[in-house]
Amino acid sequence: MNLIWLEDFLVLAECGNFSRAAELRHMTQPAFSRRIRMLEEWLGVTLFDRATHPVTLTETGLWFRTTAQDMLARVERIPDEARRVAQASSATLRFAATHALSLTFLPDWLRGLESGLSLGPIQLVSDVAQQCEALMTQGRAQFFLCHAHEQAPARLDPSAYPSVKVGDDVLVPVCAPDRQGRPRFMLGGASGRRVPILAYSAESGLGRIVRAVHGAALARLRADVAVTAHLATVLQSMARSGRGVAWLPASLVGDELDQGKLMEAGEASWRIALDIRLYRRGEAEPAAAEAFWRAAGAGAPGPRASGGVRSPKASRS
């Protein structure tokens, strides 16, 4: 049997017309009809009632439609499954991690795990949360490291992608200081001045969290979005230049807060406490990946110091 016959069969089953089906399959009707007949001869059954207009599936044809769909779907999965088999003995750990954590938490966290585990090669893709989640669902990454908050969960089915908390962080609204060394902008300040917001794009996991936790409050403030970007590091640069207020991880801006290059732009209630979570695929992984998962779980959650996370200093007033 030729797999092309299954595709021919499904097209005809959908449109019910030999001429239209042949056109969709980019061939002449006689050639298309011969392929349908060859499929029926191979099966030894009649799949279509040609006396009806449009042609309809016989009872056997109705059964075979589901079978044909399942067969083609199975064939489509074969390359991914073959790659998984080829990787079964691989010691390479394949990570997807958000940009901010790739720069701050991940290097020191891995170094801490290496004290009790010999890590082999690591393949890291650093991207926005949406793209990292896609890498997980496509099977191109074994692990996904990201910030997490209960009000804005990751777009991964927890039954298929279990996770463990491996650290803590906090999103802090920050801005540049003014000439007097005070925050240039203040959220909910008494002056009633509209505050320019440096916002994350829809693809950003940190953006999801800020919108989920403080979206309603920002709407009440009628805050203006001055800049939108994917990356925390871009918003960090914009905040330093005085463009507005950005919610940035303390793990990323702790030094700048300590040095007064950035300042907290609101009361403590505007902060957002975060988990740092490691997700994995629910299916069995190569031995190296399973050993890493056990080590990550045994050591979780890591201390703040291991990830460079520090509590921000209170803003000067």
C-alpha cells in the first residue's frame, strides 16, 4: 500500500466528488480514480458508494476513515520519535530558559548543582516564555526555566509538564533617579502625575505576570505605555535612560538598586513575589536528564544567594 492512497482517500471522503478531489490532489481524474480503486483492491473492500451524488462512504469506508487518519498521524510522529530514540543515550541536557534567568539565575544555579552531580554538555535556548513553551511542546527542549506566579501560570499542562520550584525572585517597579536622587516617577503618587510604563510584549512571561497582578490597578491609574519590548534587559536600559517605570527582576537589577542607578518607583505593595520554576516533559528522558531532574528537585528551592536574587532597597523619598 502507498501512503499517498490514504491522502487521496481522505480528500475524496471530505469533498465527495472525484473531479474536485483530483483537482485538489493536482492530478487528472482518471489517474486519481485508479489510485482509489487500487486502494480498494488492496483492502479487498469497497470504500465509496459511487451511485450517490456526491459519492458517500460505505460502512467500511466510515471505519477506514478513522484508521487512515490515525495511520497518517502516526507516520507524521515517526521522525520525532526516531530523534528521541537516537537521543536516548545522549548526555546532552537541552534547556529553554527566559532571557532574564539565562543571564542571572541559571549560571550560578547550575554551578551549585555541579557540586553533587557531574553535568555533561548543555544546549541552551534563551528566548521569551512563549517561544520556550513552544520548544517544550515540540519536544525540542527537555527542561524549561522561568519565573512563575499563581495568577499567571505557564501555558503548559501541569499533568504533562510537571515542575519544581528551584528559587525565588521579586519583580520590582523601578525607574531612574531625578537630579535630587529621588525616584523620577512614583506609582500612585500624591501628585496625580501620569506615569509612563515600560511594558512587556504579549509573548513575555513577565508581562503576563504584571498584567495579571497589577493590570487592574494600572488601568485605574490611567498609566501610559511609553515603550513595549520582549526583553527585561531592553526595559532595564529604557528605565536607566529615564523613559519610565519597568517591573524588573531583583536578580537582574539588584546591583543597580544598591548603587542608586535605579530606584524603586512605588510602595512595597507594587512588588510581585515570584517563584523560579523548572518544568520538564512528563515522558521518560535519557538517564542524564533524569539524574539532573532528581538533583534539581532534591536541591529545590535554592537559596536566594545562589541565584543572585536580593531584596531591593526601599526607595529614597
